[in-house]
Amino acid sequence: MSYEEGFAALKDGDFPAAASLLEKAARETGYTSDIINHAYTLALYRTGDKPRLADVAYRVGNLLLPNDPGSAMDYFQRAMF
């Protein structure tokens, strides 16, 4: 499974591989998994891919807004920074 490989890559410090694998996992879950979304945005942060991080964080924030406004704010803040 891509998310398990993504977590392993993140743990091993292979952030580009982690970002790629976790992106796939996030899409497969429709960005509904908190742990995958967090790991994915962390991997993007570690790779320095700020434009992609902002896009993903904003997308996740919009998805969370109706049901979890506190978490949505966290992702909106990630998008801003």
C-alpha cells in the first residue's frame, strides 16, 4: 500500500518519495484521512515545495470546513505560511 510505503519513506527521511507516495494515498482516500493528510503536508514542507503545500493545505482545509472547522483553520494556516 502506498500509504505504508509513504510513512516508511517519511520516517527514513526520503521526503520526495514520501510526498509522492502520500499524494497518491491522499487522493485515493479523497483527502479524508487525518494521518495521511498530515504526513503528506509534512513531507511537502520538508521538500520545500511551498506552492504545492499551499495548494494541498487549502484543498484539505476546504474539505474539512463543514465538519471540522478547527482542523480546517490549521490547514488554512499551513496554506498561508
